[in-house]
Amino acid sequence: MPLAGQFTSQQYSLSELMVAAAAREISDGEVVFVGMRLPLIAFVVAKKTHAPNAIGLFENGVIRSTPASELIYTMADPPNLLGATQCLDMLGVMSLLQSGRVHLGFLGAAEVDRFGNLNSTEVNGERGRVRLPGSGGACDIASLAHRFVVLMEHSKRRLPERVSFLTSPGYGDGAGWRQRVGLPRGGPSAVITTKAVMRFAADGEAYLASVHPGIDRDDVGNHTGWKLRISDQLGTTPEPSALELRAIREYDKEGFWTR
């Protein structure tokens, strides 16, 4: 049923804006690798607003046609298992990627570069190289889903011209790279940051598609590690609607993920 509620345009957090933007990337009927934190809430919002028939996948093997009945903090929390459509193993859900049945995956990373390549393996820190958790299932999702979306902080450190380690592939070095290395489909469709939304041109390079309310496009460029292209149709990221805010706040009541 449609959600009701009244919120003014000033009554939302940056995280809620990012969640709403991420939710709009999900189309009705799609199979989606959900992930945790903000993408988890984005799946809930999409299900309760415009995509009631979307299916959520979790890397630990859980498949859900409805969101968990209460907020979860890890994929293996009991509410995520209760009422699940299926509880498989990791291989069971990852095989859906190989067969081309996953439309969208949400990912995070320490670094994302101008061609949408992801690094979650190691970075240069103040005291030298810093080892990070690594890929998990991200490389599989980036390689084999029909498209993927990244959510991350917007800073020069996080958005270098080239990642310092290629953990999960975007468009490599540009147009045609994925085909040359044997990836049958996919690539990044959007990077939703704390300042803006970037999308990708036909040549595989990112461009600025929208800036969040109150953010100047020069501020975005000054915090990006390369000369960022700007869309001729540059707009402002739409604010969360009353329906989207209601869905977010009914699920994440204490703002654990969205404060």
C-alpha cells in the first residue's frame, strides 16, 4: 500500500538523500545484490514505493522477496533468515551472477577512479601501505551483474584518477575494455557520493550528472582526483519524497544506518 506522511524539504539527512537516490536505481522486478548499510535501506525503500516485485540477494545465501521485518546489522541476523524466500549458501547466490540473472549490485570501496574501477584491497596511508579487507563478493558482482552502483564518501583521496589496486573492474581503461578482457556484460552505472551523483558515458568515463542540494559543482570538482566532466543536463539530485522518508524511518527507526 502507498505510504503516507508529511515531511518538509529540510527534514532529511545526507544519508537519507543517498538512500533515496540509491533506491531509485532499482527497477521493479529486478534481482538485486543488496549489501549492508545504506543499500539495505535502499532496497526497503524501493520495495515499499516503486519496485514491489524486486528480489534481494545477500552474499551469505539469503534470498528475499520481502524486506526483513526489522532492521538487521549483519546479513546473518535472525530477522534476515525469518521469512526468507530461500536460505542457500554463498555459491548458490553467486551462481546467479554467472548465469546472468542479477540485474544490479550495490558496492562500496576505498577508492573509485574515473573509469569506475574499485579498490578495496590496499591504499597508501600516512605510514605506508594499508591493507584492507579485499574483494569479498564485490569482484564477482562488478564482473557479472548487468550493472552496479557504488555508494561512498566524496573526496580526492577516495576518488583518484586511477585506483592504486584494481580489486573489482569498472570500465578498465575506457571503451571496449570489458569486452577485451572477456567480461560478457555490465559495468558501473552510477556512483552516489556524499556530494553528487556521477554516471558513465559511452567511452566508460565518469561524468557529473547531479549535485546534491546545497552543493556547488565547483566543490565537487575540487574534491575529485581528476578533471571531472560535467553533463550538459546537470541537475540537482531530487530530495527524498515523503513516501521515501516514511519508508526509511519506519525501518531504521533509530537512524542506526542513516543518522
